[in-house]
Amino acid sequence: MGFLDKLQVELNKAGRVAQDAIDEGRLRLEIFRVRQLADKSAQALGYACYRAKAKGEELEPAAWERLAATLREHEAEATRLEAELAKVREDAPADAAGSAAGSAAGSAAGSPASDASAPSAGADAPTSGTAGAPPADRPAAGA
């Protein structure tokens, strides 16, 4: 029975790691969606300012406040979700630390996905991203 107990423990660890990965992916998608909404809000605000200036007018304060409030809401939601993602990332290594092989495989499998999403943030993403992001673009093993 010792073998079956050990197997059950390892399966439970693997299940927790998989659930953490699913939760992280879900949060990343939600952050992406909210960032898109913020971009659309900023675009609407920019267009409103442009159109008002093109007419030689000022943007109405009510329109400014409505558009700016929408943008602030989306940015606040994105910040909240990013903090939640950071918390999930902090908690995940503590759960997976019991299994060295599982955590090594999880970090090896998770690194390219997290680094691959960083360049989409902007042109300076590799320089402002996590340390070691540029080597992830090229295989470092066997060099």
C-alpha cells in the first residue's frame, strides 16, 4: 500500500500544478481582454479629442469625464487582475516545491509561454521584461 499512497500523493501534486496552470492561463486571458477594452477606451477618448479640436472646439467636460472614467475602470481592473496573477504565481511554486521533477518540468514548460507573451506588450518588452527573456528566444542548452 505504500506505493499506492505515494502514487496518490504525486497525482494530487500534479493535479494542483495543472489547476494552477489553468488558473494562470485564465487570468492571462482575462487581463488580455481587459487591456483590449482599455485600448478601445483610450482610442475613443483620442478620437473624441481629435474631432473636437478639428472642429475648433473643446471636448465637452461631460464627454471627457465619461470616456476617461471608462478608461480608468478598465485600467484599474487590469491592475487588479495583474496583482491576482502575481499572487497566483507566488503561491504556485510553494505548492510545487515538493516535487523537484514536477517543478522543473513546470518551469521549463511555462517559461516559453510567459516569455512569448511579453513581446506583445510593446516594442520595449524584452528590455523591460523579466531577466533572461532574450535567451528564451534562443535555445541556451548545449551552447
